[in-house]
Amino acid sequence: MPPKPPFTLNLRSYGLAADEHRHDHAQLVLPLAGRLLLDIGGRERLLGQGQAAFVDTGMRHTQVSHERNQALVLDLDAHHVPLPLLERLAAQPYQAVAPAAWRLIDYMGLVLQGGPATTGRLQHWVPLLLDQLGQQAPRAVSRLGPLLARVQAEPGAPWTAERMAQEVHLSVSRLHALFRSELGSTPAAWLQQLRLERVREGLVGSNRPIAELALAAGYADQNALTRAMRRSTGSTPAAIRRAARDAA
């Protein structure tokens, strides 16, 4: 029998079932969409995008959600986690993710939408992710978590900085400061990126008309989406869909 690989990486979604369980490996849970309610050893937290949860080997835990969700889940041998990072994560299992680490997590999630990652990719991604998490200073989960999850659930809603600030009972200036410190972005830029990512998912993973994807993501029409995507990526929705179909 071949040896068990030191880590596996999967996209998972969770429902209302809350069966408590343990496993003989460590686990990182990295929400990509929606919110998850986790209980790790009696410590409960509602987690959303830009946050991470660590489940140590043998630790009892549950994961449930009352909404559409998706998470990147890394199962790994704790011996492959640098000791200082392992001790920090075990002591503080819920943490905010720094912008550099989040960009890698987001990219990994997009790639996995097309199928399982190869062993070569995992051997490159996982040490890089652990290195990014190890370099960032410990930070508690910020007040942005619930807001990010709310916007992710309805990216096409008429979000403005003022509405986002009201959602978390902050001033607009404080909201901007939190976005800069936690995500290295502004509310408008983060929202634009989220909407474009949702459109890209639809272009690659569905046959929905581009105009329909544009409206669902919050754009006035297909032309507005095309302009935004060309500014951000240098490409167009039609070109991205053609490239995905050619690759398939």
C-alpha cells in the first residue's frame, strides 16, 4: 500500500448536520464563500471569507452552515507544520488571514473549481501557504468577517461604502481603515474583485448567458461588465469563456 500523502486539499460545503468528530490529522478550514459556524474544542466562531480556522490533531469539532457556502479545506500531517506556527494556531485557532495569504487561497480555490490539484501543485502550494501564514503577525478575527460573508452571499446587491459601514455599525472612515489593514484594499476595490471572480466562475463553470451573469453580479449590463473586466484583467468575458472551453 502506498504511503498516505502528507496533505490533501479539497473544496467542501457544509450543511445543517453538526455531528461532532475528530480525526488523526490537522486541518485548516478557509472559507471562500458564505459563512460557517465552527466549534473547535468548545470555542465557537462564525467564520467568513478572509478568515481561517485550525483544527489540531484529535481535537473535537463541528462545522455547520445555514447558507450556501464553500471552503478550502487542507488536511495535513501536523508534523509538516512549522512548530512556531503550529503552537500559535493551536493556541488561537481562529485568525484573520493577511492579504498575501488570502490571494494565494483565493487562487487555489479558483483552480480547484476545475478539478483536483495535482501532487506537484500541492507540493508547491501547501508549503507556500504555511509560510505565508507563519510570517503574518497573530491577529484576532476582525469585525469585517460578518460583513464580507454578507456581501459574498449577495454580491449583486447595491452595495456602497455607506451601506457596508451601516451593516457593521462603523463610520465610513473606520470601514476604509479596516479594509486597508485586513485586506490591503478598499471596499469598492474588494467588491469589484469579488464580482469579477463570481462572473469568472460562471463563465468557466456554466452556460449562463454573459448578460445574465453581469446582472447577477451587480453590473448594469454586459457592456459594463466587459469594461470592468478589461480594466482588471486585460481580457473580456467572451474571451475568458472561449479559453476555458478550449482548455476543456
